[in-house]
Amino acid sequence: MRGEKRWLLAAALVLAMVVLLLLPSRFSVGPNWIVPVIEGLLLAAIFIAERRSDDIRPAVIRGMSYALVLILVAEAVFVTFRLVTDLVEGGPETNSAADLLSVGFGVWIYTILAFTFLYWLLDGGGPERTPPRSARPM
């Protein structure tokens, strides 16, 4: 993957981390900073591993990418479940329309970003990694 694409993905991941930090602390598995810190460390490790030039580098980067996406998707499932539970049972953000909309918007954005990373990973890195249909051998 070219550097500019990696930086674009890093920017999207930073946005996801900021969204998590802006959600109420009840929407985190533990302290509200723990998941963004783990995501940031994995991102830094991916950038560091990318600069190495040994044979295991692609496998290490792929493994760390899977771990990062697993954390993103697990947290997206958790925050969505937390929001739905609060909607059904009544949570603090259900007392104010503005609070409910801001939390709902944060959960929505985080979920979109998390599953974007999942689809990117399942697609093998996006459209540039897959040859066009006309260039594929029969």
C-alpha cells in the first residue's frame, strides 16, 4: 500500500479514536481512554513494522491489522449495544434530545469507521490491490 493511503487510513483511525473519547465513559469497556490508546499503539506498531525490510514484515503487519480491526469492530458492537440498551431501558442521554442525538451520532460515526476498516481489510486493501476484471487472467 502506498504511503498516502496509509496516512488516509491513519487519519480515519484518529477520527475514530476522537469519537470514542467524546462518547460518555459508560460507552467504553473500562476507562474511556484505554481503547483509543490500544488502537494508537497498534497503529504506531504498524507504521514501525512497515519500515523494516525483512521477510516476516507483511505477515506481522497483516496480523496487527487484523488485531486493530478486531478491536474496532468489537468496540463498535459494544457502543451500539450500550446505546440500544439505554434506549430500551432509559439511560442518561435519553432525558435530553440533544444528548441522545450527539451520542447516537458518535456511535453511528464510530460504527461506520469500524466497519469501513473491516471491509477494507476483507477486500485486501481496497480497489488498487485487486486488479481490474479486464486485467485478471481467465
